[in-house]
Amino acid sequence: MDGAKEIAEKMVSAINDDSSWLTGFAEGILDIPVDFYYLGYDYLDTDHRWDNENDKYRFVGLVKSEAITLNNLERVIQIIFEDYLGKLSEEQKQRLIETKAGKIFGGMISKYAIFRGSLGAFFGTKWFTKLGGSVAFTATLGIGASVSRAIYTSRELAQTNPNLYMLLRREGNLDLLYFLVESKMEPYVRALEAYDENRDLFNEIFDEFSVGLDQ
């Protein structure tokens, strides 16, 4: 299991390594072996048959309402960032502003931005401008295997981080899109879990995170 330093390094990498981000994004969409693992598990999982059907209905609702868009995927990322930033103390927020990364981002990272949650929006936009607004990925989501993966990833999130799960679900069932960004956003989700379970670990992760942003 990763310690504070390893989690923090992945948090920094998620922000700084744009090429890795794009790779991770593609993996989230096209990891066919993983998708079919979840499809097989879905078929055998008779204990959750009703729950699975209900979640599939929710996913169909996303498709019918044309809600599977890059804007909504960006919103998933924003919500995770905003939830993490909201857990920081005033002193930690100030330290974040004063890192080299904070200075590089300049006016985008200010006390106003962090306190109002705009930083989360900035990071999401930073990544998605590199995708050129393409929505071609939505075609892959009609595959039943991807739907099963979306359902089980969402359910695992509900068990490990119920607060974040509800934030995403209340936004319009965006919990079902989390699997597309899980490979990149998992370290932030793990930091959020530490906040609830081990505050000392949460603070240690932040210390390592701020050091990483200052390099």
C-alpha cells in the first residue's frame, strides 16, 4: 500500500505530466480487458442484480440526455479537486499558493481562487483544452462492458468515499463517469479518504504534495 510520499507524488504527476494524463485518459476509455472483467463479474453477481439494473438505467439516462460530454467529465475532475481543496486548512491553502506551481499559475491561483473553488475548475480546464473538444470517446461508452465497469467503479467509490460519491451523483449521476478519470484522480481520492480515516496521514500527504509542487 502506498504511503504519503507515493500518494503525493502521484498527485503532483496528475497535474504536471500532461502526456501521462492523456495516456491515462485513453486507458480509462479503452482498457478493454478490464472492461470485460467487469462485464463477466456483472453477469455472475446475482446478489446485486437489482442494483445493477438500476445503475444501468441511470447510465442510459446519461446517454439519452446527452450528458456524456467532455464538459461533464471535466466537471468530475473539478468536483474532486474542489473537495480536496476544501479539506485544507487556511495555513495549508496559503502554502499551496506560495509553491512554485502556485506562482507559475499566477493570477489563476490566488486566495480568491482557492477559497471559491476556482482552482479545481482551472486544473480541469488545463487538461481538457489539450483534447481539442473531441467527443469521439462517447461512442465507446455504448459497449456493455464499459457500462459494467462504470457501475462497479461507482459502487466501490460509494463504499470507500461516500461523501465524494454523493457529490458526483447529485451533480447528475456523474459518479458513473468516474471510471474514465480514475487512473489519474485516484491519489486525490485516497487523500480524501485519509482525511476521514487518518488526519495525520492527510496532513503528511499534503506536506509531501506541497514539496513536490515546489520542485
